[in-house]
Amino acid sequence: MRTRLLLGNKPFQRLLNSHVAVIGLGAVGGYAAEGLVRAGVGSLTLVDFDTIQRSNINRQLLALESTIGQSKVAAMQHRLLDINPDCRVYPMELFADQDSMEQIISNSPDVVVDAIDSLNPKFQVLSASHRHGIKTFCSMGAALRTDPSQIRTADLENTKNCPLARRLRKRLRRHGITSGITCVYSTEHVDFDYQPPTTEPTAQESSVERGRPRATLGSLPTLTGIFGLILANEVILHLCGIDR
């Protein structure tokens, strides 16, 4: 395998023995999950409550004419096992928040990948992961961006010019969390701030009668895909013990 050739036998064995929970299988999380399984990660927990909608086709890896209406976790499990039948995949059709986090981390993942695009569940996932001492990699806002050259990785505390990161950082600080969350974010300026929502709930939020309605934001498949693959790359290097 080319991953083994690049990383060496011992780091590659660490990937095979690793378990990653990917929370959110949309425009970012779908690419992250696929990058991880193609690299050789041995176990993946997949978390998403939503189904695939026609409106997802412009940016989500799982969204095809043939998959519309399917559960995202079921579709992703099928796709990942088609890539690597030996991967252990644990699908969880759950709304990720403080009430479900105990179940999500019950099989002790080494790493949590947060690919949620909603502020409140994102805060709850990150605070729970921090409380349980699980290393977390997190995607900030990829919507509204067009310039891939401005995508960066940093600790959440050191992110710049990202409205979502700013709001999340302030909230986490109030709970004593000031560092230790690796983020993929963009420094590209966008004319948007995360204010109280004014639109109807998404299908996921309506179906569980939870969460707040959110504004629908435009996005490119290229930028969201790059975010997801960079997340996967950061996790792979971390699991292999590779410092840069």
C-alpha cells in the first residue's frame, strides 16, 4: 500500500490500530471520513442524524441521484466498506449534542473529528471531547469562501478572521477550555456573522425538534472538500506520531 510506503511500517500499523469518530457527514465530514479510510484507519464511528437531500449534490461526497433520501451514516458505511472491507465501521444515526456524546464516545475513539456546521452542537461536542480527554480536530466555516490559498490549520485559540471560530472560542473560554483543539479554518474575509437564525429549520433539526434554524449559506464543493481532506491529513499525521 502506498500509505505504508510513505509512512513506514510502524506508523502505518498505528493507523490500522486507530479508531476515529467523525461527527457530521456533510460537505466536510464526508471527505474527511473517506480520506481516513483510504489511508488505512482501522475503525471509524460515523455520526449524523440527517438524510441525503437533492440540495446536497453541489458539495457532498455522498449526494448522488441514487442516494437521495438515504441515511447519511448508512450510505457512508456502505461506501467505506466498499473501499476497505476490513475497516470496522460503527454507524450512529444520532443528533450530536451533550445528551448523545456519552453514547458516541462509548467505544473509546482515539480522535474525534468535528465536522458540524452548527454552533451549539459544535460547542457541546468539543466541550465533551475535552472533558473526556479525547484529542479533537475541528472544521470551522468553509461556506462563503472561494480562495483555497487562505485555508490554514491552527489551535482554535490562534485562529484569525473566522466568525465561527471567534464565537466558539469565546464560549469555550467561559468553560475553561482555552487550547488543545486543532482547527481547519480560512482567513478569507466574509461578510457574515453568526447571529440568531431567521430561517426555517433544516430537515435534521425539524425531524428531531431540536437545534436552531440556520441561514442557508452558499458554498463551493472544492473548498468544503479541501477542508475535509486537510482534517483527515492532520488526523493521519497525529495518529502516526508525525510532527511538522
